[in-house]
Amino acid sequence: HRRLKAKEGVSAEPTSENFCGGLRAANFSIANTKKLINDAIMNNDFLNKVEPQHMREMVDCMYEKVYTEGQLVIQEGEPGNYLYVLADGLLEVIQNGKLLGEMRPGTAFGELAILYNCKRTATVKAVSQSHIWALDRQTFQTIMMRTTKARHEETILKKGSILFERVVVTQSTEGLAEPQEIKTLGVGDYFGEKALISEDVRSANIVCSENDTHCLVVDRDNFNQMVGTYEELQSYLKEYIDSAEAQDLRRLKEKIALLP
Ligand code: CMP
């Protein structure tokens, strides 16, 4: 399998058997194809937060495949292994046997199963011969992880240092001067998700209780890219947070009740 990058300056006829990486020699330059893929990804609501570096790597790793009239590109209900961009041709989208719409050149698709690890949500079929660029799931994930990993900042914190400070006055501890400890977090626990999902302000302090605490950090952009655009997951997490919050409040009340 050859990549778009490796094919720079080379033209070859594509075959329908594999992702040959060849550009149609006559009327489509590599620069045009890269721009088409780039624009298609930027126009996709689920992919448009991809950073320039991600984008370059993704485009460089795509392969071209030709589908003949009537051929299925994606089958609803199957696991998803590729993310696609239609360069030329016409496709139709079918769900439960119902025609949902058409896809024209410059459309990125097949992103849902790749991004959210779900089954294909619809069938995509070639209405006429179609030239489609594909990026396999593994490569997509490797690209995304590499940059995300580079963005993970490992932070070493001194005992007592405050990672997140609430910007509003504590309200849940009536009659007590100091903020009350709600729970203890250990290795593998996560925190800081609430402000990313539901609000902008931090709802609690996270205070370091060991001498050296190592944290991995995911920034808001990366978090949103993977979670925030997916309404179902977002509402699930919101419910989860609300119930965790209710639990925290109950524990706090119990604790206050035990105080002399
Ligand atoms: P995925 O679920 O991975 O595979 C099928 C693809 O069809 C899906 O990603 C979207 O890219 C696309 N798709 C799903 N629903 C629609 C729709 N209603 N209109 C257009 N495209 C859709």
C-alpha cells in the first residue's frame, strides 16, 4: 500500500482491488487531491477540529480506491475500519433500507464508527463509479494519539499545591469556614471533566496530598474533539456527573452531621 505522500510526483492508474494510492493522472493533481481531502475533513462536523499537523499526516496516509456502480463502500451495522473522502463520483446513504441522501465529491464520511467505536450507522453505496480516499482506523488512531500524547503534559506537583481553584465561593459547607474534603482520588482516577462537559468554572479544588503527584493532562480541544461533539456521550456523561455530584453532596452532609 502506498500513501499519498509517497506518491508525490508519481501518477498511476488506480485499480479496484486495493488502495493503490495512484492519482488519476490526467485531471487531478496531487495538490488538488490534498486540498479536496483537507476541505472535506474541515467541512465534516465531527472532524473539523483536527489540527493542521493531524490533517497533514492524515492526508499523507490516505489511499485511493475505486468503487464501481452499485458497490457498497460501507455496510450498516458492520464494524468500521476506514474513514473516507469522496474525490469523484456519487454515493448514496441508506439507513434501514431508507434513502437518507447523496454524497458528492469533497465529502468526508465513515467518521462516526471510527471516532466513536460504534457500528456503521448507515450504508454507503456507489451510484456511479467513485474514487474514494481511505484512511485506516489504526493509522487514524496512531496519528491522533501521537499528537495527543505529545500534548499530555506530565506535571509534578508539590504537596499542598492547588491544581484547580474554584472561582466561585464554596457554598455547600454551611457553618464551616474551610472547604470540606469530599473524597480522595488515587492512581487511575480522573478529575477535571465536569468543567469541560457542563460548565466553564471548576466546581472543586483538587489538592495534592502526596509529595510527588504525577498527572496526565488532556486539553479542552482534544477532549472536545473526542467527546464533546457526540451528543449521546455528552448527555450520558452529564447524567453520570450529576449522580456523582449528588453522591458527593450526600457524603458531605453525612460528614457534617458527624461533626461535634
Ligand atoms: P459511519 O457510521 O462510520 O458509517 C456510515 C456513514 O454514513 C456515517 O459514519 C456518516 O459518515 C454517514 N452518515 C450517517 N448518517 C447520515 C445522514 N443522515 N446523512 C448523511 N450521511 C450520514
